[in-house]
Amino acid sequence: MELLFDTYYSILVVWADTFLHDMDAAEDVIQEFFIDIWNNKIYRKLKSETLDSFLYISVRNRCLKKIEKQDVFRHVMSLDQVDIIFEEYNERHDVIVSKVLEEITQLPERSREVMKCVFVEGMKYREVAERYGISVSTVKTLLGHSVRKLRERLNKEMYSGFLLFFCRRK
């Protein structure tokens, strides 16, 4: 075991560093690796013809696992950051909804009523047609014209917000 450690330690540290880009972490991985080889008596099963492959592949896999664990924690945000993002989302949501509602008020009265029934109240086209005594195709036409006008008047973000906040209710 001592010969194995002396022969491969430095080489494997450099190999691990190619994955981790951190020499201290690479040394830790290799030390843990040799401890596992010793504790689990893996050294007894090693064969000279597969030794290099075993060592390099084992170290590579340990490094990839370490990177995977680091990435999980690297992307975790603090609660303060989450609160700030949530507040920004709420503010943006409010701005988009108020702008969309403002643009809807600029539509002709019948179009406004149809938009309100379909997108706010969640009514089906047939129900809207019955409520106003018009055909289903008229409801579709009014909605189509209204949505096109909104698309023209709103910027891409606002229009996307309209689609996201209003159209998903259907």
C-alpha cells in the first residue's frame, strides 16, 4: 500500500486538479481515495494490468461527484435574495397587469366586455355569446381583434405578461 501511495499520489493529485481546478481539493480527494482503498482492503484485489485504469477512473468519478455536490450548493440563494427577487416579480407583475388593464379599457365596449368574460371570469365562448345575444363566431372575432390590438399596443414583455397572467386562466 505504501508503494502504491508513493508511486501514484502526486500523479493522481495532478489528475484530480484537472477536474477540480483547486489543488487543495484535489489533494483531499486523493487522500480520501487512498484511505478508502486501505479501509475497504481494495488494494488486495488490484491487478497490475488494470491498476492505472482503476486509479484514473476512480479519481475522475470522485472528482465529478465532488463537482456535482459543489454545483448544488453554489446555486443555492440566501433567503434575502429570494425575498428581493419575489418583490421584484410582484412589482413587475403589478405593472404588467395594470398596463394590460389600461389598454383593455381603450378597446371598444363590446370587446372589453368579451375580454372580461373570457379572460377574467373564465367563461366559455358559448356562455359569453348567450350572455350578450351574439354568435360564438362573433365572440371569437371580437377576441381576435382585441388580442391583435393589445399585441400592437403593448411591448413584448407586457404582451407576454398578458398571455401569462390572463390567458392561462381559460
